[in-house]
Amino acid sequence: MKRLYLQFLLFLPVFCLAQIPRIEISNGKGGYKNSDQVILQKLQIETKIVGKISTNTITMVLKNNSGRLREGRVTFPLPEGISASGYALDINGKLRNAVPVEKEKAKEVYETIKKRNVDPGVLEKVEGNNFRTTVYPIAPNGGERTLQITYHDELKKSGNVYQYFLPLNYTQQIPEFIIKTTVFQSTETPILEEKPDGEYNFVQKGNVWTAETHKTNYRTGNNLKINFPQRKGSQNILMQAASGNSSYFLTNLNVLPNERVKKLPNQIAVVWDNSLSGKNRDHAKEFILLDEYFKANTNVTVKTYFISNTFDKGKTFKIKDGNWNELKSYLSKVSYDGGTDFGELKQLQEDEILFFTDGISSFGEMKMIWNKPTYTISSSNTANFNQLKYISNKTNGEFLNLNENDPKKEVRKLLFQPLKFLGIENNSSVSEVYPSMSETISQDFVLTGILNGNQTSLKAKFGYGNEVTETRVITLNAREQAVKDWEISAFWAQKKLNELEIFSKQNKDEIKNLSQQFGLVSSNMSLMVLENVEDYVRYDITPPLELKTQFDAIVKNNRTAKEARLKDLMEQAEMMTENLKAWWKKEYTPKPKRYPTPTSVSRSDTARENDLEEVVVTGVSEMRTSAVSERRREQAQMSLKEMTYIASNAPQALQGRVAGIQVGHRTEYSNSAVVINPGRITTIQVESKAEYMKLFSRANDPATIYGIYLQNRKEYENLPQYYFDVAQLLFKNNDRKLGLKVLSAIADLDLENEELYKLLAYKLKQAEVYDKELFAAQKVLEWRPFDPQSYRDVALAFEDNGNYQAALDNLYKVLTQSYTKELADRDNGIEEIIIMEINQLIANHGKQLNLNNINPKIMADLPVNIRVVINWNKDDTDIDLWVTDPNNERCYYSNKETEIGGRLSDDFTRGFGPEQFLLKKALKGKYKIQTNFFGERQVGIAGPTAIMAEIYINYATGKQERKIVVFQNQKENGRNEDGILIGEFEF
């Protein structure tokens, strides 16, 4: 093989600005915080470079200095276009490599195994180019856990030299710090412009150069900068042999970033993202960019617009002679609040658009309606690069990455028409060449693809607009340019992945396939580590190489059964339907009311017998009242066998009709007239007991409330409950717009957090913001498609939006999905709630529904006077529903059927609920609705458990009424023996 004369370019300057991990623990208030209780005990950075590429391995040791078992959450941002390709976690003191697993399956397996109090390791990609894992358990009193992340990067040019740049700006002292850089096959002496300390120097051995340092109690000072002189005219091509007489190639072309003068606009729109996450952008860099821009475009009209959960027009400024001080002052005083909803963007008429944002739309789907050249500008560590590139490419604009590049250089993209790669000439010997779309030449240009055969010449085209102004010939020779021990295919896969993820939903299957084959973390694929080989067999996950022999032996001998999944819930649903029908048909006759008997009157034997009965009844009542304080559970839940027994006494009538329902669609409410009973629902607003609520005690108008909120937000900015409570105050004071702005800010607090989005969906339902309720519910379904509650929440949101067919289809999916045994056990009994909701849709909207695919055995006419359902936003949580009738009999987990016919569904003690109370025919009087918080096994960023109660009268009659109560648990420790009163019925 020819000697490769290697060139070394600049690492993306964000290397360590982005690569520095955030290590956090729970702050006990629902958020996460940096803490000296869990610290970075050891950091080892090892980089290997050949040609224009590098492989980087970051090893971190977390140490728990506290006296309690801890969980560490590690978030690891990576630069634009880079994806994690390796993850390892220590198991029994040894690092175990992760394997790629579909993101949804990884989450499902994680949730399932977690029920056994064993935490597997999962590295997943969340919004923006952020990668996250949790490390648990970390033993108390000095316990340590080790994790490792690997990624591949390209190097880029800086001026007339090639430079490797590694900022070392860690804020905390690191007890053990190791850095090692190895340069392979280089005849050039690396020149250290800046180094961590005096001991870090390159040593040559052949054509390999190595520099390393090992420090204890290291506090970072200098950065690391390594320069190499540029070789003119050299062509750098690296190839890796593959199957079928093919090879992966990667070539770096030394193309000058030329540009043409363009006509500068007379009017521009500055669209400024002022959502809550907008405050995290580097506004100083944005102002440097604007300063450089107005030095060149000195006389221009600037119209400002602001995007958060709403799109608002700002002021207009006339820039004269480059003086933009007034605009700068205006932008400096912007208040950041609310979620981010790109669906609110409006058409603009200015010549060009400068869009300052992180590209993450947390509160709505993007609707791309702009057709003017749009320049997307990001200065945030956390950014959705693919979204930003899509917007700029779609509108013939440019993407400016201020976080990774100098604003004084990036401004040229606004002022000039840059040279672009326009594609390659047709060549049957190459395929899958990336980039496949036009791309601006800003530094060197990297092209990668697959060569079929041994050699060919490839012609790359460059120019402006659609005009080709220059070409470059690339000579590929697999025999001479192949390198050993370097995964060129991984760089090719990363380039392809970057394009696929621009349209991640449309390309979901292809992204999964690519990520699976090349071990890349993507929006659809995670990396997973399991504790023992039996779990790899059980969940049908191919293990890492070190476990493959043991895995194959177990599979061959069938020693470990694969995970037994529950195919669906249909059989249980059919039996539950018969059980509900039997309950509905049963006549409940309450006992006559007993009055006190005078003690002076002589009583008969019959009266004595009645007294005895009364004593027994009183005893039972006392037992029921005190039962709440007993641990769990006094009475076993009704088994399916018992349901079958009850159902066997119920009439079967499924010859085209089910309980009065015509199969296909319903033409009338056959049982509604029997049930409809005028009543009234009164809901109770559960007041927050948080200390900060005292700040608002004298505020009696929305403007004052909002001002106090902004003034004190910094202290509570990572506490979702703060936004929830303030939004509640604003809604109460009839300011819907401000209430929604504060509430929507919750979406900007964390990335891909289902607890936050469930909380949002509950409150949005109560506020009747149904389109956003659906958005939040769909996000949760996207992240957790293995939970039946995810489909149910989406179904109910579709119903709120008047899409009854989609509601029915998603409810039916709950019964037709397959589930792991652990999750099926967790949610045992959810069929009862789903059956009621399916049949309510049929009863109220049957004429609008296609029922051809609905099993007629689960269709029944079941109208009721009273229905109450409670839901909550956290797994591993136990909330109880209590309903007390006018006879003072409480229906709850150990008294699930009352004398007047009240019925409570199964008790959910580990999942998200729901729990349901039904009463077919209400007696005259008042009914009290309470919830009791029994316990939660976790407190995450979403804060205390959020509870939503849906309260109905005359349910499924065509005349039903509904009220919603949403609140967060107020009990700090233990249970509330008296429960929380949330509402009353009166009939």
C-alpha cells in the first residue's frame, strides 16, 4: 500500500464545549442538579487519528460520596453531524460493550427489567444532538461506576494549518485525569501550540506519534492545540474492504471555500426564539454576528418577530450607516418564556429571514410555510441540527453554527453566495455517495460512498445555484488506498444517517436498519447493556462478542425461555365485557334506613335480631373506614375465573346484536332512558402548598402574577411544579393566554420526558386546548409505544378533537397490542376502562364510526349515572380512588362493590393507572370523590405525581357532562389518611 501522507485538520471547536458531560442527581424537588455527592472521579480521553478522521473514546468513573444509594444521570452533547457509535457500562467490575436495540424495544426491556430492581444500561439519543444514560445503582460511601462512550469525527481545516483543538474547561477538580492522543502514519511532526501541562509532549516511534499525561487532583487550565502544516495538492483517500468485491471510501478534497458577491437585501426579518429554552443560547455570539452583518449591510430595514408558544410581531428598525444600537438594546431586553411551537410560524414578506433558534419545537409540529431565503442560526449546545438544515435547504438559505464556528467567519454566509457541492457525475461503479444533496463548502469537503469493484475515477461537481463552475476527479483504488483497523464504513454510515434524520419519521425503518448494522445511536436506535446473558436470550437481543458463545449454548440447549409475551388482551376483554353486562343488569336494592331505637321500650326477639344485624353492619362499616390505614391489600382482586363464573349466569346474545347495539352502527340509545338522571358536578380546586405560593398571596390580577413569576423564576426554573402552579393561578384569574405561555414552558424543561408531557396533556385537556393535548399525548406515544396508557391518552385526545374514528382505533389498539408479561401484570384490569370508553364512543357517535374491525363480543350498551376515572403521570406509583355515597359507604380498593351498585375497577399499584368508579343509577343525595396518594417509588424531573380526574354524569347516554380536575400530589411524606377531596356529585 502507498504511504499515506496525512493531513490534520481542526476538530470541530465545540469538541469539549459539547463533549463535556453533565452529571446530575435528583434535587429532591423533581429536577436534577450538579452535586458533590456524585462526582466525576476519573476522566480519560483517548483520541486516535488517521488521515482526516478520528476515533474518540471517553471513559468516566462516577463516585458516590453520599451515604445513600444514588442514580447518576449523564447527558453527553455531541457536535453537529456526529453520533455515538459505542457505549459500555461496568458489570461486576468489568466494562461490557452495548449492542444496538430499537429505541422502543430498549425502553420496553428497560422498564420490564427495572421491575426486578435491576437497571440495565441504555444510551439513547434525545432531542437535539444529545445522548443520555442513567447509571444505577451507585453504591453509597465511595461506590463507583464506570461508563464509556465512543464516537467518530472528521477533522477540519483552520486557516493555513491543520489543528486539533481540545478545550479543557472543566469547572471542577478531577481526582484522576488522563489524556492520550495518537497520530498514525504521519511524516509530519505535530506542533504543540498549547498543551495541558509541561509533561505533555509527542514521542515518535516509526511513523506513529503519541502524547499523553496522567494527573491526580487535576484542575484544568490550558487547552490542547496541535498544529500541522498544510500540504498543497495532496489527495487523501481512505478505503475499507467489504463483502461482494466492494469497498467503503472516504475522501477529503481540498476545495477552497470560494464565494460570489450577492445583492444584499433592503428588508430583513429577524425571527428571535424567545421561548424558555431561548435563554440558553449564546446571545453574545449572536450579537457579534449581527454587528459584523450591519458593518456590511449598513442601510437596511429590520422587522422583528418572536416565536415561543405563539408567534408575535415586534418592532421595526431602520439601520442607518451600520448603527444598530437601538435594535441591540431591544433584543437584549427580551423576556424568555413558554414552549416552542414552530407550527405557529406565519408567512413573512421580507427579502430574507434570519432565524435565531435551537431548532427544537417542543410544543408543536413544524409547518414549513416560509419561501423566502431563511438563514437558520444556532448558538446553543443543544440544537436540532437536522431541523435547522432542513429549513435553510428548503428555502435556499444557509445554516450558521455559531456554537462551533467563529461568528466573524460565519457572517460571510449572509453576505455572499457560497460555493456548493452540486453532486457527482453518473458512475455505475459507485453507489450510496454522501452527501447526496447540495452542501456549502465552508472548509475542506468530505465525500464518502461505496465502490463496486477495485478502481474507478469519480468526478465531483461544484458551483453556484445550479451552475457548475469546477469539477474534481477522485481516483479510487481499493488495493492501494485500503487501511487496516479503521472503520471507514462507520463514517459512511454516519453521513448517510445525517441525511436520513432530516426526515426521520419518513425514514424510520431505514434509520433502524442502518443503525442496527453499524451500531449507531439514532432517533430510532439505542445502545443497550444487560446484566446477565439470560436476559439477552429472554428478550431476543444479540449479545456483545464476549457473551456470544455462552448465549449460543443457552439457546441451543433451550435452558432459558424467551420472554413470554401476552399476544393481546382480547380474551380478558371479552370476559370483562360479560362481567360488566352482568353487573349492569343486576338490581341493587339498598337496605331501609335504620333510626335509633329508644332504650326504654321493650323489644321483641325480631328487634333483637335486627340489633344484631345492625351491630354486624356497624362493625363492617368501621372496618371499611379503618382499612385505609392497613398496608395492602385486604381483599384479593376479582380474578378472571370469578368473572367467568359471573358471566356464565349472564344471557348471551350475539346474533348480529349485542345488548341492544346494532353491529356496524348504533341508531338509538336503547338503555339511556333508563339511566339518565339530572345531577350536578362540583369540582374542588386543590390548592398548592408550595412555599413559593406565599409570593402570590396578595397578587389579584394576571399582570402582577406574571411579574412575580418572572422575578422569582430563576430560583425555581427547573421545577415543573412552579410553572404548573403559576399557570393554574393565571387560568383562575381568566388570563388564558398568559396561563398557556407559562404552562407550555414545561415542555422546554427537559428532552423526551414522558412524565412532563403527560402532566402537560392533563392540564391542556382541563384548559380545553385540545390540539396541544393531542400533540403532547402523541409525543408520549412516540416515546413509549409499549404502554397501553399511551394509546388510551392519544385516543381520548382524538375524541376531544372530534376525531372519533381515530379515538376508537387507538382504544382498540390497547386490546390488540402484545405486551411483556411484567407490563401486562402491571396493567392487569385496564380492559374494564377501555371497554367503557369504546362503548361510549359507539353509543354517542356510532353513526360516524366504522365498526367492521371491532370484535362484537366487547360491544355492549352500558350507560351509567356516574363515572369517575383517575390517571397519573408516573410509573411505579399507587394512587387510590375513593367515592362515598349518600349512605356514607365508601367504595375503594377493599370495598369494590357497594350496596347501591357502585363498582371500582382493579387497583393499580405499580403503573400509571387508570382507576375507575361506576354507578348505574344514583340515589338522591351527595357523593364525595377523593383521591389518596399511597406512594411512589421515584421522584424525577417532573416533580410530584400529577393526577387527573375525569368526572362524568350520565356517561354514554348522549347527554353526558364532564369536568376535569388536575393537581400535583401535595403530601410530602406518607399517606393522607383523609384523602384529598376533589369533587362532589349531587342528585
